[in-house]
Amino acid sequence: MLVVNFQSRRFLEQHIADTLHFYEPRAVDPKGGFFHYFLDDGTVYNTTHRHLVSATRFVFNGAMAKRHTGRSAVADWARHGIAHLEAFRRPDGLYAWTVDHGHIEDATVMAYGQAFVLLAQAHAFSVGCATRQDVEAAFARMNDAFFSAADGAYADEITPDGQLLDYRGQNANMHMCEACLAAYEFTGEVRYLDRAEVLIERFAFDLADTAGGLVWEHYRADWSIDWDYNKNNPGNIFKPWGFQTGHQTEWAKLLMMAHQHRPQNGWVDRAVHLQQEAYRHGWDAQHGGLIYGFAPDRSPCDSDKYFWVQAESFASAWRLWRHTGEAEFLKQYQALWQWSWLHMVDHQHGAWFRILGADGRKLENTKSPAGKVDYHTMGACWDVLAVGGLDD
């Protein structure tokens, strides 16, 4: 078997290039935006439907690719994608969840989606495809629609007719933290870092401490834990039940990113704890790879293997390894890459499979349905490159 150096800068750059190559010939819709649905071989299986999450993540991919590679085939993706976000814009300025045939299909306003609008605008600003005012406006819309200063958190969902639902969740807040860190990095405006800190303290500390030291997914309107929400649906894409293995490690990564800007030893300690617990309860000792989620009693509740869980977890492991020097995190990084390289990476067509069974068997032939676009996998590689400490 070919020996691969997963700690090599050249390996990571080549893997990003290979992943981009899957999307380059087929992703751009010349009529506007991008196609969002791809089979394993790259066939587009739905040409008209658009999802806000995919639309914004394509902007992220384009901006990152432009900054890191300058490749002509992807250099204009950010500009192309930002322009098409207007198709999602509701009359009130917020962004709808889905579009079909160029018209809004589902006018629901999801905080999760609005957070990705801020992330997209911040990255577009970094490559000259958006203005500082565009970033400010995206932040302000989230503030006005969802944020409660008293709660230190964002609500989750507004119905098409304008009703704010009682459900509260961590997932939108986690990605808003990510978006605020990007907005701070690219604009230098401290208010974005301040908001990221508020979210870190609320979710990775205050609320996590009420759930035994890990980040739970679902809450009621008063931010009390809802242990039963989606209990019969642990595989839900956006609101899964259980402790999500990959969300513990995503928070670990965000804590370490924030620590770079505003050093706090407590953030490092909590990042270490979240990473260790995710690996302790999420690593599949029999088959390898990290499972999707585990129950409050720490038993597996969804043993399938999702691409993003592996990717986010090797990124957080690398950050922790480079900061702490603890060998366990380097071991995690290597193990996650080794398993992913053998099972999740499609060496025939490119990019990563979305989901595999616990034993690594394929469960579907949709390489990239709405929401995926390999933002997690390329983003994790770019993050490791940004941290550095790699071999040539």
C-alpha cells in the first residue's frame, strides 16, 4: 500500500486541488450560481434546486481557493456565488432556505443559513468580492432577527409568515461563532471577536456545564436542555439527536482559533476536554473512524461515518497538537486521515463520500447533495495549512 505523509504541506495542497477538480468542470451554472446536487461520478442530478447552505459554502470555497491557489477555474467562484445569493433574498432582507427554478421555494429563515451568509460575505470581502458594509449588514440582520443579549445566544428559526419558533439550538450558534471569527480576521473589527467570545462562553462553558461538560444540541425557549428533541431521528442533517462527535471537535477548533486572537488558558483546557471526550466516546474501536453521535449515557446512537466529522476532527486535532505538543492529538490526526484516506476519499472520481456505514460500506451514490460541496474537507485542509508546522 502506498505510504502517504498526511503531515506534508504538498499532500494537503494536492488533496485540495484534487477535490476542487471534482467540482471545477461541473459546479458553475452559467445561468447563475452553482449546481448543488452531484452523484459520485459528478453527474448533476438536480439542475434547478438551490439550498442556501450550499450557495454560501461555494462562496467560501471560491474565496479560499482564490487566496491559496489563484487557479483561474475557481478564482471567480466567490463573485459568482455572492451575486446569486440575491435569489434567496426575501423582501425583508433576510435569506430564504431554498430556491427552485430561480424563485424562493421555502421562505423559512434559519439562523444556521444566515450565519453562513455572514461567513460568505466575510470571505468574499477578503478577496474583494464584497464590501465591509456587506459584512456589517449580514451581522446586523442576524442581530435583529435572532440575537438575545440576555441569553447570549441566537434563536433558530422564523417561519415564512414571520413567527419566531421556540426551538433553540447550538448548531446555528456554533457556525455564527465561526462566521464572527472570520469577520474579525478579515475586517479587524473587534465587535465580531467580542460576539464570538460571547458564544464560546455560552455554549462551550455555561450550557455545556449543564450537560455534563459536553455540547448538547437542543434547547427550549428558556435555554433549558431538551433531551428528547429528535430522539427518534439521530441522523437528522441539521438537528440530530445526541452528542454530536463532530460538534465537540468543531467547538474545540473554534476555541483554539479564538485563543489565537484573545489568549485564554481556559479555552485551551476546554478544547482539550471536548476533543478527548469526542474521541473517547466517538472513535469506533472495531472499524475505525468517528461515529456521528452518542447518547447521554455515552453509548453510540448513530454509528454511521460522516465525512465532515472526520475532517473537522483532524483539523482540531492538528491545532491541539501544534499548541500543546501532546502526542495523543498527533495520533488522532494520523488515525483520522488514515481511515478517511482508505474509506471516505473517492480516489476514482475525487472529493469525499458523504456517508458510510459503521464498517465503511457505501450507503448511497450521492457524492454531494445540498449542503455538502466539500466545504468541511477542504476547509479542514486549509485550516491545517494555516496552522503550519508541516513537512514540505
